[in-house]
Amino acid sequence: MSQTTAPAQTPAAAPSQGTHHYVLTVQKPIHNGFAIQTYAGTFSPTGMTRQDCYQWLMGEIVRQAPQMANASTLFFDVQSNRI
């Protein structure tokens, strides 16, 4: 007597993500307090150093939100996007 089993179910394919995950929180004084914004996402920093990644991300933030130019960094982390 032979026995068959159903194939194991696999999770749905995740959308394409970058090789690294980052979190960057910046703060800037405004007229009635502080503006604080956190940015997070994934990207693939091929050949970049950690400093290169930070500079690139700050440039992207200022490009998308010019009012955050010269903001102070409260938190920055970039790590491999694998568990």
C-alpha cells in the first residue's frame, strides 16, 4: 500500500525587497517645538559603506522633504534584510 502526502504549503511570495533594511529618525526645530520624522524601508547598497548609506538616505530625505535640511539625527540603523 502506498501513501501520498500533500505538498507543504509555502507562504505567498513576498514582494521584492532590498538587501538591507534601514530606520532613520531626524528632528528639526520649528516655530512651536520640533518636527520629528522617521523613515524606514529597504534598499540594496551595493559597494556602499555605512557612512555612504547614511549620507544617501539624508540626501533622499531632503530631496523629498526640503524643510528637513540640516535636521539632527536622533536614530540611524541599517542592517542586512535577512533573519
